[in-house]
Amino acid sequence: MFRYYLKLASRSLFAAPATTSLMVATIALGIGIFMAAVTIYYLMANNPIPHKSDVLYAVQLDSWDPAQAYREDLPEQAPWELTYIDAMALRESDIPRRQAAMHKVSLVVQPTRVDLKPFQAQARLTDGDFFALFDIPFVYGAAWSRDADDAGQLLVVISKSRNDELFGGEDSTGRTLRINDREFTVVGVSEDWYPVPKYYDVNNGAFDEPEQMFIPSGVGRELELFSSGNTNCWKDEDINSFEEFLGAECVWWQYWVELPSEVERDAYQAFIDGYVEEQKELGRFARPLNNRITAVEQWLEVRQVVRDDNKVLIGIAFLFLVVCLFNIVGLMLTKFLGKAPQIGIRRALGASRGAVFRQQLIEVGALGAAGGLAGLGFAWLALKGIQQLFPGFEHLARLDLTMVGIAIASAVVTTVIAGLYPAWRVCRVPPGAYLRLQ
Amino acid sequence: MEFGPIWRASLRNKTGPILMALQIALTLAVIVNAVFIIKQRIDKITRPTGMDVDNIVTVQSFGFGEDFNLQESVPQDLAELEAIPGVLAVTSSQHVPLSGSGWGTELAGSSEDGAPRVNGAQYFVNADAVNAFGVKLESGRAFTAEDVEYPESFGVPISQVIMTRAYLDALFPEGGAQAGATVYDKLGNPVTVIGVLDTMHGAWVGWDELENVMLVPRVMPVESNYYIVRAEPGERDRVMPQVEQTLLATNDRRVVKSLRTHSEIRDSSYQGDRGMAVVLAVVVSLMVMVTGVGIVGLASFAVRQRIKQIGTRRAVGARRQDILRYFMVENWMITTAGVMLGSVLTIAVNYWMVASFELERLDPLYVPAGVLALWLLGLLGVAGPARKASAISPAIATRTV
Amino acid sequence: MLEMHHISKVYRTDTVETHALRDFSLRVEEGEFVAVTGPSGSGKTTFLNIAGMLEDFTSGTYRLDAEDVSDLGDDARSRIRNEKIGFIFQSFNLIPDLNVFDNVDVPLRYRGFTGAERRRRIEEAVELVGLTSRMRHLPSQLSGGQQQRVAIARALAGAPRFLLADEPTGNLDSEMADGVMALLEDINSAGTTIVMVTHDADLAGRAPRNVQVLDGWVQDTTQAIDSPVASQAPAELAVVGS
Ligand SMILES: Nc1ncnc2c1ncn2[C@@H]1O[C@H](COP(=O)(O)OP(=O)(O)O)[C@@H](O)[C@H]1O
Ligand SMILES: [Mg+2]
């Protein structure tokens, strides 16, 4: 019977190619636009490290101005970053399994290859634990040690791409690399790593490229490196040297810890609260106690990585889909009721209501599947367009298998829902109606 | 006009008209809100920056090595850059306005404790900054070469600035402050406002205080800075490559990067707003198209269903225009029901967006404009099918069974 | 009243030409009741359509009320149909979405009468066909005979001088057909000229004048009974008269 219905459906669909293509195109447009919006949203709201996201925490201490909150629009929040003093103090705790203080720096690389001119590059100044903390594998070599951090040894880990560029892709561990006119030793080459969103530092955009070079945290003091990310100060301080700047109430360090269980989490919260209480005695931290450790997904939410515009677009794309569906219902109603005399004859010849209903729904399902497939095409086009509009968003605009599945499934489901009413209407055609009239 | 019978007839076949009215209502709600957002974004993108953005080239000089000294290199670089034919004015600047990266600080209008402080963007610039940015001095004077300081540390207090009218008024809310006014830095040091600018935009285009900007005549003791090179009209693209060559030739212990036109920088800062506007415009057009097709579809169906009745009407004396009008009126009634519901929906959607996101309340005039647009769309959509209906031969009445 | 001279009508499709009427001439006087008979496909409906100005013809002349209507524009023809001619169709052609009142109202709307005038005419016409109690019924709620009576009321409401009926009883059983025929006879006796196409020989026999159409020609004209034209002065139609 199902095959008979399929045959009837295909005959009916091919009998009116214009109406059928109009319906498929309408479903496809609605689904395509909606899927494009959802894809972007889904990647923005992506969990970048699912297997560890509940044990990785961003640390915040409220060291801000007693007169006003860090963000006037978010008065309950603490500053997003830490002062140098506090970042260094937190490194003394042995509660976290792994931890890393970090900030972005701008360096000038002077390649030994004569064909390459010196160039400026962003790097991450951080602790050796950074790689294990965020699960970044190594191609060659390994991370540096805690001692190297403390001593500010001139070591560097470069990414695979940068290694390809500077050393032709060979094992460069042990080689020297001239940075800011100093000799750095390459200790490792890390795999290219592109978390979406770039959760470990969303201050200057959550979707831009991660740094391709990493240097020990102690090097900053040695080379007097300011952050090339965000630095915010609140206190009226007379800062005349880098050394004074390190001691200032300026926040510019991000801090991440790995706390494997509830026990460590509670212990760590107690530790930072205790630390701040101590500092209060010294006259710092005049604001109420407000220290936060926030897991990855909550952190991305707090930092509003998914922007309002994207939420508005999802809403509008959804309404567009609804309009397309209303259109489909109208078209189907037209088509089905056009077939009413034929249905009346079928009914007179013994087709049950259920049979008529099923026949219509199968037709609708086929339409939905075709619309879903064509919708993928539209989604792909829409994403291409979005890449044009937002250079740098390339990694947010890609379709994966999940999205393909969701697109087709949602097309079929929504179309069938849209088809329920027309199918119900037509199966209620009384058998005699079109035989008696005239 | 026979509104009554048309209305009663529509009520008999209500599903189609109801669907259409709902579709029109949703379309109205979406397009009115979307067009409003588009308009706001366009206003935002096109508001005057106060600067001669279209003729400016910017470039970053990033020194490395112990022997590089920015404070020594700047005067030499400026002289070389000014010598390029076609260059109107040049200044060094710690940052580039509209670029999304910059330096903010706070000033106060009085030295009293607890005097309110106002945020602003701060640019460390050189003598010819007013000319190089192409900003208009409303009153007071521009910097001279003697004003420019080369401090050895960050902490040296500033003594004189040029600031925007917006910033000055924010510092002195009672108004009327003029060039010559004294403002105070975070440490309470007095700063003289020697010049007031009409308008100038700062670093972050999404920031409410974008127009709070001050220029400070100073070259900081750091390794990196930008040059703002303003070319004579039409000369920008010719000057651009020479800027890079000149800087590289002057000193090779540095990286010369980010050679970009200022308009390119501005455009990329507004990328999100422009992208949003374009995406919304596309969705609005598609929606209008889909709804338009829907109207044509429904009207064609209505005509097809009533071929015989149209023939009968013609047989009993209806003129072509009567038939035309019948369908126009029927469609107009559906559209009107749709836009009435839609107006309520539009306001509701706007309320929801204002409550959930940082969006502005809808200008109420957009609603009647949208209603008019949809009325027009309805009439255009029904015109074809109605014309077809009016061409139906009255002989149909006797020919069909 | 109606004068057709050498009318011919050719239907052209892509491949064939059908000569539905050839050299068709007929004269109908004011007040006559003419029954047109003939086999299926002989051109009866074509003749009626041309008479009622629903269709153009290929050649010949047609005068209605002493006015040459051969070259009238579409709007003028609509107006004549609306004012002078009433139609009754084999399949009733009531508008299914409109109730009895609104159906009878249709031609009056195009006539541009005031609301009160229309209401008066509708009520009178519906009363004449005996369906006053069904005023608010939809066509689907009426029997075939009742539907055809509504159609007659609709044809009469505008007080036409000339009534054209194409197989008005074709879809009715003989009892209902009888009633409809009686109604038409009443209307004719009140002065309205009637041309009725039928294939029912009995009904045709009841008409004072019979015309037979064969293959597009007026083959035969029988004057079964003396034409009532002479004896009856054209009078205002009773239905709408007073
Ligand atoms: N629209 C048309 N196109 C082509 N041929 C037609 C058309 N209408 C009628 N005819 C042909 O004209 C002839 C006369 O038709 P008609 O007047 O309807 O006959 P009757 O009413 O006597 O049965 C028939 O042969 C019919 O097939
Ligand atoms: Mg016929």
C-alpha cells in the first residue's frame, strides 16, 4: 500500500510541476535561511571543549574601584581580568590540577630565513601548563617547565603552521628564533589549534585566530611586555616604569584553572576568598567579596559571546520560516482541494478517510524532503554570502553533517505539520459531494 | 461597492483568507522591525566622523631591537612623509580613530573630590594633528611644534589638550565651556583645553561616548606608533605605497605594517552593523517575495475556483472592471485584516526586542508606512489574477456543467 | 425585437475549424415565446450565446430592439445584458458562496440600484418563484428545482424584456420541469419575450412557436399556434410592474 501511495504522490507532484516547484522552493527558502541562522548561532554557542568544559574554570577577583563596579551595566560582575600581583599570587596554589595565567602580546619575529622580512605577530604569554590545560597536542617537543616560567627563560612553542612557515615544517626543537632582538629557543611545535569560540580569551573577539606562538609567563617581566589585549586601570596611580605598572591596580591577565571535582572547586573558592581577605587587610580589594570561578559554558554566556544581533536574526529567520509555512499550507490547501472531485470518487469507490489522509501526508512528506535538500543549497549559499559580509567569520559559516541531518529532518517535520490541516480537510470531502452537484 | 456579499463569501471559504491574513500580519511585523533596524544601522554607519576619512592613509611602525628609539625616529619620519608629493598633512598617533583599538581615560570638570568623571578616548599626536585628521577646529588653536612633548615615562602629567565639543560639554554639563577651560586628570592635575573640535570620533564605534575625544601633543616612550597621512583629494591611492617605502627607507630596525586606508578601517569596524543591515535587507526582500507569491497564488486559486461564477456574473451584466474590482476588494479586505493584526504584532515584536536586547523603541511612523507597503503589495499581487478573471468569457456560464 | 441575418459562427482551435452556425437567420417579435430544439451539437447554445451577447459572431448582422449590436464594445454589451436580458442556465449557475438573497442581488448590484430598490425587487422576484421562506438559504441547501427557481428570480429581478433559457429543465425531473415551464409561461404572458432551448419535445410543444436547428442552420419553423404577438399588447412585467 505504501508503494501505491508513493506512486500516487509522485504522479500528483509531477502532474503540476509549477505548483510543486513553487512549494519546494518555498520550503527550501524558509529552511535554508533558518538553517543558516541556526548554523551561525550553533557555532557561536558551541562548546569548544566538551570533554573538559565542566572542569575548566575562568577565575575572577573583584579588585575594582570601591566607587563603582567594573561594568556599570553588569553591577554583579567582577573584572574579566586580574592584576599582575593577583595572577602571580594565584599561581602559588596547588589545589588546581593545572593552571595558567596568560595574556596576549605583540612580538616582532626576525626569521633567520633570508627571504622572510621581520614581521609582527601576536603571541600568548602564559605558563607551561597552558597546553595540558586546554588539551593542545604537540607535533614535536613539549611544553616548558614551571621553572622556565618563573625564571623567564627565553623559550618558545610555535604552532605547526608557524613552524611550516619559519622552519619548513621540520622538527625545530632546539633551534633558535630571534624575537624582539633576543634569542629564543624553540622547545616545542604544537598542533594547529582553533577553538570556536576562542574561549580562553574572548576580550578582543571570540572568533578570531588564536596566537601561533607561546612564551613563558616570566618573559614578560624580563622584556617589559605590555598586553596587546585589554588593560584596564581604575586607580589614580602615578606609573612611571614597567615595574610600577606591574604593581598597579590594572587588570590585564586572564587566569584558567582545572578543578577535577566539587571538592577541589570548593577548596579553590575558599582559597581565593582567603587570599582576597588577606589582601583586604593590606588595604586592597575595597569592594565586597566577589570572587568567581566560572566553567567554560557559563563563561561564554557571561561574556555574551553569542551577540544580540544573532539572536534577533534567529528570531527573524524563524518568523520567515513560519511565513513560508503559511504559504505552503495555502498552496497545499489549494492543491488538495483542487483534487477534491477526484478524492470524492476515490471515497465513493471505497477509500477510507484514513487512506486518503495517509496518501496526502506521504505526498507532503516527499515535498518536505525535497524542500529540505534544496534548502541545504540555500543555506550553503546564505553562508557563502555571510562569509563575504563578515570576513574573519569563515569558521563560523560551515555546514556539518549534523546540520544537514537537522535541515532535512526539520523540513520534513515542518512540512508535514503544515500539511496536516489540508490533508484533514480533503479527507473530510463527503464521497457524494462532487458526484451530486450538477 | 459590494463589501457585504464579498465579505460573506470570504467567510464561507475562510481558511485561505485567514492564512493569508496571518502571513501578511507576520510579514508586516518582521519587515517593519527589520527595516527600522536597517535604518538605524545605516544612520550609525553614515554619521559624520568629523575626519577626512576618505583621504587618510594609516600605517603602523613597530620598532624592535635595543637601538630603536621611537622618539628619535618620529620627527625624522614626519619630515620624510610630509615631503611625499600629494601629502597634505601628517601626524604621529598612538592609535587610529575608528579602529576598535585605543586608549581611554577619564577627566573631570573640577578638581573637587568626587567630581564626576567622564570617559573619553585619548590620542597622543603630533603638531599637525588637526590638519592630518582633517578635523575642524571650532575655537581655540591647533598645536604647534613647541607643544609636542617627548616624555621619558608614562606618568608625566599632560598639560594641554584639544578636545571635542561633545567631550567639553560632557565635562561641563551646564554648557558654555570654551577653549581656555581647565579640566583635571585622574590625579587632579589641571589640563588646559587650548582648542575645541567640532566633531571627532574615537576608537570604539559601538561605544556611547564615541564623540568624547581628546588630542594630546606627545610622543610616548614606546616602540610602536601609527602615522596618519592625509593626502590631497584624489591622491590617496598614489601616496599609499610611497608611505611604506619612505618609512622602510628611513629606518629598517622596525616592522612597517597595517598600511591601510582609513575608510577601510572604518568599514571593518562597522562590519557587524553593515552585515546585519545587509542580511536583514535580504531576508526582508525574500519575505516580501514569498508573501507576494502567496498573494498571487491565493488569488489565482480564488479565480480558478470561481471561473463559472465569474462567467455567470458577466452573463448577468457585470463589466470587466466589476470583476476586476471584485477581486481587488476581496484581496484588500484580507490584506486589511492582516495589517490590522500585523500592526499589533509589530508593536509586540518590538516590545520583546527592546526588552531582550539593546534595541531602540520603534518609531511609530514605520507602522503606517509598512501598512501602505503591504496594501500595495496586495494590490500588485492580485492585479494579475484579477485581470485574468476579468478576461473570462461570459459564455463560460453556458459552456461548463 | 430580435433580428439575426446570415449569422455565422466559426470556432477555431489549433487544428480544426468548427462551423457552429452557418448563415443563421431568425426573427423574434416582442412578446413571443420561442422554443428552440435540435440535436446535441447542432448549435443551439451557440445561437443563444450570440443572442444574449455572451459571444461574438464571425459574420452577419444582429439587431436587438432595432439597434445594431454587432459592433458594440464589451462594457456596452454588459449593460445591455444587465438591463434587457435575463439568463436561465441548464446548470442553474447560482454562486455557491452566496445565499438566495445575495444571488438574486447580483445583477441588481451591477445595475446600480439603491439598497431599498434592490431589496424590493429581490423580495418580489423571490416571492414570484415561491421561495420567500428560503431567502437566507445557500444553493447547496436547496433542491434542483428550487435552485432553478432562484435562477429564474435572478433573471427576472432586473425586469428584462427578453429572457433566454438554455435547457432550463435539463437537470430536473419531469415534475419539477413542469413547474419551471409553468412559471416561464406566466412570465411570458406578462409580456416578457422568451427564447428557450430544449430537447424535450413535450415542453417545446407547449411553446407557441418552435424553431429547429440542424447543423447550424435554421431548418424549419413551425407555427403550431398563432403567435400571441398580435393579440397581446406589450405590457410592463407583472413581477416588477406595480
Ligand atoms: N468553444 C468552442 N470551441 C470549439 N468548438 C465549439 C466550442 N463551443 C461549441 N463548439 C462546437 O460548436 C458546435 C455547436 O455547439 P453548441 O452550440 O454547444 O451545440 P448544442 O447546444 O446545440 O448542443 C458543436 O459542434 C461544438 O462542438
Ligand atoms: Mg447546448
